[in-house]
Amino acid sequence: MTPTQMLAALQAEGLAPVENLSPNWRTHDRNHIAAWGPVAGVAIHHTAGTDSLAFCINGDAGLPGPLCHAHLAKNGTLTLISGGRANHFGGMAQNAYDAMVAQAPVHPAPAAAEPVDGNTVTYGIEIENLGDGVDPYPAAQYEAAVKWAAAICRHHGWTADAVIGHGEGTTRKVDPSFPMAGFRAAVAARLETHTMPLTYVEVRDTALKADQTPATGYYTFVPSGRITNGTTSQTADPIRVDIDADGQVVVRLAAGDDPDTEPEGLTYTVIRRTRHHDKGPLVADPPYSIEVNAADAVPGIDLADRARVDVMPEFIQYALTVAGIEPNPATGDVPLTPEIIGALTQTLADQRYLQRTGGTITGTVTTQRATATDTLLAGIVGVEAFDRVRILANGTIEAGPGTGARDVNWRRSAANEWTTDDSVVIALALRHLGTTLGFYGATAAAKPTVTGSTGGNAALTSLLTALATLGLITNSTTA
């Protein structure tokens, strides 16, 4: 498996692996020592210690890392360490290798001789455990190990009998400290459950309190239902993610993988719980929905751009108080003049917290954005999750169907020049008032004059030259 295939297989099995990036697990391997593969099975290990992630990544002078493909912590966190050959097995007995390749239901006691390089032919996982037969394997950890083994077997089309314990492949080891027969039975049961490839989309948001300091709390993303592909159906689990110290939230949500998947994306209900005050309770914002499609996978989703979030009254009241603005005592309304809007946006730097319904603004309102691709204005119809139209700070106008990403644009490409990356269809009439014109990529030229006698070929030659100058034809005629 390539690293990309490995990650996709684990995610499709329902795991959310952590990708170690220092060093990058995709290139952290021992391929320079010997070939990686052909692989024939999956090896299960225990660490015989605690806090072993760093050691599994780096190893030591006598046994350089990586020491496995994945490390599995007590809480079920799976960390990817290597996408290639790893120093996890060492020598393997021939009879153990033969049984693994044959996916035999009986795994014999390993012979003393170890002619097979187990590092080349197996994937390996290190499960955090003392290995003393007393230290337990929590349910979340054991289940994640089963899913890890099943994901690899499913990718290769192996049965659960391609999974062996380290102690079943060599007389030097005894791990893991749980019965492999029961583990293989759990993997076999898992393999009977049909799964499908899913795309995972990164979703990002920022949560700030009224004073613009990072909020504390968490988000919950609840999927709308099941994703089906033919006779296969799969449910994405609800996910809870905490807001970090900077107020940032990043989560990976499942979407469909191809056009045959129905629906192509899932709708998630987003519930945010934050503390309005440092010692206050966690309070839930009004829930809202976002649609996550496979097409969102590469750029990801910024919730501030995708979702319309209802503003909590205390945010607006705080902004009005700080800005020194008093509502009309008779109606309770606040006049939205440019000066007041400027004061509010200065107070609430995160402008997605400023919402209004209807009304008229008199005067010039300037929205200052940090980058050219930031949004100035967007329009959503009804309950659609996608903008129908969006104007960016660089002047680009984007439009879409409302049911998916925006797919057409109109933008400035050079001085005095508009362009689009898409097609333009004229339904009624087109009138050109300029002094130059070009077609099919030809340099714009002035309106040509056809000369010469119509009694001979001079006028025809002049006409062909004129049409070629405009780019309408390629003149390949001969005399």
C-alpha cells in the first residue's frame, strides 16, 4: 500500500489516524536497507512499556526507527509512523511465513530457524501495553487494533488468517499478550461488514468570545444519516472536537467518494457550546447545518464562509455598549448608518457576528479584508448551504447553483480587461463597439479592408488574409 492508500483504507474502516509529521510518516522508512514487499500479512505487537510513541518513531542506535507502521495508545489513538518498510519484526520462521501466506486457519509453533525477513513481508502495529498479562487492553484500544488489521486485510483481499502475532512468527518473542485466535475472530467478523471508500473533508472554524479572546468549549458534528453505494450502506459517527487555546477548531468529516454514492455528501448539524464568561456555564448556540461533499476535500471548508450562524444577543449588546450606541427608545431599533457599522465592525473584528435583516444604508460602506481572495459579499437563497453568488476582495465575481460549489467566475485579468475561466453564452444579441477584434486566441486586430478586383483572385486573396488576421480561419490555400 502507498501511504495515501494506507490512510484512505484506515479512514474507510472508521479510524481517524493521527499523521506523525516529524519525521513525516509517509517517507519515514527503512526502504534503503531492503525492499518493502511483497507483503503477505499483518503482525501484531505490544510495546512492553508505556509512553512508547517517541521510541517507536525514532528507535535507538541498536534498532533505528521506525519500529512499526502504526502506534496505538491506550485511549485508542492510532498514530501513523511509517508508510514503508519498518523495523518491527526481524527474522521469521519459514513455517510461520508459509501459514500466513496460505492464510491457513492453523498457525503452527514457529521453527527455530528464521530465514524470512519479517520486516519486508508484513505490516506491523505496536499496541501500548506492559505485556505482563495483567495490564488491560481498553475496549477503544482493542477495537482500533481490530479495525487497523481489518483495513489492511480488506485492501489486499486477505482473510483474518493473514494476521499473526509476533510470537507466532518467531521463538524470540511472545507478544501480543492476548489470544490471537480471538483477535483473528474479531478481524474476521469485521471483514464481514461491508465498507466503502469515503472522502474526508477538513472543516475549520474560529470561536471567539465577545471581547474577541478565544472561546472555550467544543463543537459537535452530527451526520444526517447514512451513505449508500449500491447494496453497501455506512453511517458516519457524530464527532465532538474541542476548541483549542487559540479558539481554532479543525475536524475531518466524512463525505461520499464517487458519483455512485448517494448522497454524494452528508449534511451535518453543527452544535457549538462555549462559555460567554470565564466562569459561566457552557451554553449551546442555535444549531445550523452544513453540507460536506467530496469536492470539498482539497480546499476544505471554512465554516465562516459556508454556514450562516445566528448571533447571540449578548454579542450584539456587547458591541453596542462598547461602541457607545443606544437603540431608539421607542422602537428598540439601531440605525445602521455607515458610522455605526464602522463602530460595530471595529468592536467585532470577526465580521461574521454582524448580521442584519433588511434596512437601508446611506453613504459609502467600505469592507477591508486581509487578502485578495477574502469574501466581500455573498448571497444564499433560502436554506441552501452554498452561496449562489460571491464577490471577492480582488473584484472577482463567482456564481454557482446553490446546491454545490460555485463553478463560474468573471474577473479582471489585465489592465482594462475582463475575463472568465468558463463559457459565455449569448441568448439574444452581441454587439461589438470596439476598434479591434480577435478570435480563437488571435491578437486583436483593427477592422481589415478587403481590396483588389472581384474579377480575378485579388479580392479573394485579400479576403482570406483579412479573415486569417482576425483569427476566424487558417489560410492554407495555394495559388
